[in-house]
Amino acid sequence: MRTRTGNHGFLRQQNLAGVLQRIYEDEPISRIELSRRTGLNKATISSLVSDLVENKYVWETGEVTDGRAGRREVMLELNPRRGCMISAEIGVGFISVICTDFTARIVWRSSEIPGSRDPRAVLDLAIKLMKTARREGEAICGPLLGVAVGVPGLVDQKSGKLLIAPNLGWRDVDILDPLEKHFDVPVFIDNEATFAALGERYFGVARGHNNVLYISAGVGIGGGLIVEGRIYGGSGGFASEFGHMTMDPGGIKCGCGNTGCWETQASQAALFRYIREEIAAGKKTAIPKKDLKDLSVSGVVDAAAQGDEIAIAALQKTANYLAVGIDSLVKAFDPEIIVFGGILSLAGEFLLPVFERVLAADSMLDARRPAPVVLAEFGSDAAAMGGIARIFQSILAMPSLTERLTIN
């Protein structure tokens, strides 16, 4: 008898998760339509929705007329005040923290430049910002539901350690333990580009797609792969380190210690290197001399838009190297959609046509229409929104019915 009761409880939990997921995907939605789309009978839907409303995951937002039946139906949506979610990105030279409500609307944000690159000092500052976010978020949205931190490197999912972050100069840094000492909620740590991929899948341009390839090109090249709606991390959680694929065994040494990595050819640093090489060769540019000392992607894009030949050529060269790597990844993973983010996405008008041309010309892909390449939606918030998506995903998969919350 106990086994049957346990099975019943598990099935009900699975049904709750399925109904909450459906409300998220199709809101606003009525109970009758939920029954149609889930295949659950009306009595079961009524009971499940009552639990979700009682536990503040869902609220009733009004009525509409069902034209087929001629009656009024109460509509259901996610309750933004179910609680708050906090996500941080620890990047090269910055910390960014956001706090959202349960619908992923940002209600508080802050960023700071650490005065040190020492891991302990940087983590202390991140935790300080996240504690402030908690105070602000709970006052607006209700209790903290989870926290997440994205970092530019390899993360061991079992231990929560950042194993190596070449662009930060960090190795074997425990991130999970310090966070768990300060926050009594689920904590998620992952590569920033992996988080960004999930953020685009749940809240951005890839919403509705279950198989997504995300490429982030900036200081380095990161990536994320969503397979059947979930992050693909590989056997050890280290998958999607696309930037460190060897593209030229005799090429430039990478910050990771290997030679000829993709990011040595197609990152922000590579773009700037191509420009300086052309200038050193005697070619003239309209980019102001003062800007040449401290190049920026936006400055290069502005120069290219004004017809500067060096800027255009450097962007084209970078685009070709990016396209070769993307083409190989498409053949390996066959995604539904390719999302391109990172600071180089500012040059999308120059890069995307090259990507599309290379993909369209691939003889192995010409039997079908290549996956579309689109610019990421979230820009500098990409990794942080991805952390929010990871928290949100965990709640959708297992909504807790143990709390009875009072929301003012």
C-alpha cells in the first residue's frame, strides 16, 4: 500500500510540473484549454491548478469568452510575486547581478568593477551584491527561490569548482561552497555561455526551440548547447568549450595553454590583431589614432559603417573564421536555431551575412534549409538571464508544495 501511495504522490508531482510548464508556455490559458492540451481530465486539472494557485505559482488574471461554448473562462498566468530569483555573472573585470520576479522581469540590478582579481575578494564582492539583491527582491516579489552564478571557464558540476578560467587567470576555485554558506536556497554554477544559451531558450530569441546552438564571441569564444530543452553538459559537465577547439595546430598560442584554438582566430582580440597588422603593413585607416590604442568593437563597427576598408576587411576575416567553426558545429549537432551573442554580436550586420553564405554553400547542408542564425536578445545580460533560466527550469520541473506563502 505504501508503494502505491508513493507512486500516486510521484505521479501527482509530475502532473503538477507538466501543468505549470504548460501554463508557462501558453499563458494566458484556461483550465479547459489546459485539459485539452495536457490530456488530463477536467477534475484533475481543477485539483492541480488549485494547488498551484494556493502555493502562489499561478494566479487568475481575468475572464474571456469561449466562442465555441459561449461561456466565460477564467485565465491563468504565472504569478510574478511567487518569489525572486538572483543571478550573477563574474566576468573579466566586472561583476553583474540581477534580481527578477517569477516571470523573469528584472526588478533590481547592479554591477561593479572589482579592485582585485583575487578569487576570494571577487567572490566576497559578488556575495555582497547578491545579498543586497535579496533584500530588494524579497521586498518586491516574495521569498528567494534560488541563486545562480555564471563564470567564463570550466565548472565541475559535482563539486561546484571553477577548474580553469584562462581569461580570469583562475584555477581550482570553489564557488559553490561560499555561496551555500550565505544562501539557504538552491545554488547553480555553470559556464557563462552555457547559461546564456539556456536564457535564450527560455526567455529570448530561441524560445520554443528545443535544440539550440549558442555561440558567444567576445574576449574569448564560449558556447552552449541545448538538447531537447536541456543543457547538454557531457559526461563531466565540460561540453561546449567550442572556443578551444583546435583550428590551426601551427597557430597562435591560446590563453588556455594550447595552440591554434578557435578563439585565437575569431575573438575580439583576433579582430583587433587583424586591424593592427594591416596598419603595421602600411595601410591607412579612418579609425582615429587615439582609438587605435584602445580599440573597441563598437568603434570598429562605426568605422566599417563609414566605409573604412581596414575595419571592413578585419570584420570579414573574423566572420569567415567564425563561420568555419559554426559550420562544423552545425554538422555535428544539427540544431534548430543558431544564436550568436557576445560583444561581437554588435557587428551582426557584417558577420551574419557571412555565416549565412558559408552555411548555404556547404554541400552537406544543401539538401535542406540550414538552421537560421539570429542575434541573441539579451546582450550584456545574457549570462545573468541564463542563470535565472536555470533556477526557473528547476522550479518548473519540481514545483514545491511545502510552503504556504502570504504575499501582500
